Amino acid sequence: MAATLCSKLLPKQGWVPLTQSVRHGSKAVTRHRKPLHIQKQKLLAVTQYIPPAREFPPGAYPSHTKHVQEDNDLTLLMKRELKKLFEDCKMIAVVQNSSSSAEDMMTLRHRLYKHNITVKFFPNKVVRSFLSDSIYCNMGPLFVGPTVMFVSKEPKVKEMLTTLRGSPQMTLLGACVDNTLLSAQGIVSYSKLPSMTVIQGEVVSGLSMLTSHTAYLLQRHPAHLSQLLQQYIKQQSSDGSAEAAPKAEEAT
């Protein structure tokens, strides 16, 4: 019975909804905020809450002031010794010590001492602090790790390289020779140069050869002129005697 009642109430064309959505034209946009009045803006700016600065416990952040640590008496003494060392010595080599034993180091020092080369030990921190305020500041990167210094009042580069060949645990990093910073390869090239005595001999021989050649050139022209004059006199005398002989024959 309910089915027949529903069939009578519903139209024959199909089910029609009670409400229908109808799309109207575009409406005004209401999502933009309405600007506040100038008086209200001033009031909000004046009454805005400003939170107080947060206080951090002391020591939470590092201080901006730099603490300058003064050198102690031992450090000052080492710096004075380094200054005297760089002023007196013409060769200062930096060598890295790769786990060398005390016995090997003693043997190496004895071999170097035969060539008047001394081994010096200084802390890297003290050496870098000294070099930072001197003209040898470019040597600072060489002092890293266990290092020793080979110093000599004369540039004994060839003797030092010959001695280091017997100590493979010692590695040459660089050197300052005659106020010139050299790398390891530069030291090898420097050792191949002739000695000062040979260079002085070559310079003296070159100068003497130039002076002798100059003296020869200065004496060559007068000697050549005198030879030409003597030859001319001989020719004139021979021509005169040849002309005098026919005249004597004609007179007879």
C-alpha cells in the first residue's frame, strides 16, 4: 500500500528535487580587510606589547673581549735566541722528524757537526709566534708536527743533503738560504750550483780575457800601420835603386 501511495505522489517523468541550486551573478568580494582608521592604528602602535629582553646566564655565550696572554720568561728567552739565530746563520733548514730514535738522532747530529751544521729544537708554537712578527713569516706553515732545525753560518746545502740521505726518517720541508725561502726542490737545485770560489775564478778569468783582448785591439792598429809603412819604404827604396841602374848605364 505504501508503494502505491508513493507512485501516486511522484510524477511520471521522474523524481524532482524539492530545492534547486540557482547560480547568480558575481558578488562583491568581501575577503579584503577593511583598512583601520588612523586613530586606531596609532592606538594599536602605542599599546603594542614589547616583551622584555631575555637574560642569559653568565658563561652561556663567549665574551667579546679578547684575552691577550703575555709570554712568560722562557718564551721570551727562546724568541731572543731565535732572533739571534736568524741574524747570524745564513742557512736555516726545517726538517720533519718521522719517529726517529734517540740513537739515530745522535748519529745524525754527529755527522752534521762535522760540516759545522747544528741541530736546534724549538716548540712550534714559539717559532710561529716569533715568525709572525718578523720578515720570515712565510716560513710559518713549515712548522707543523715534529720538526727540527738545521742551522749553519755558511750555506752548507750540499753537505746537508748528503748527510740526510743516510736518514730516511728525516724529511726536508724547506729552508731559508741567504735570506731566500726555498722549497725542497729549490734546495736540490741550489746544491747543484758551483761554489763561490769557482764562480770568482770564472769572473776573474773572464775579466782578464776581456782586458787582454782590449789591449790586443789597441796595439793591433799601430803595429799594422808600422808594418805598412815599413813595406812602403822598402818598395820605394827598391823602385829608386831600379831607376838609378838604367841611368848609370846610359852615362857610361
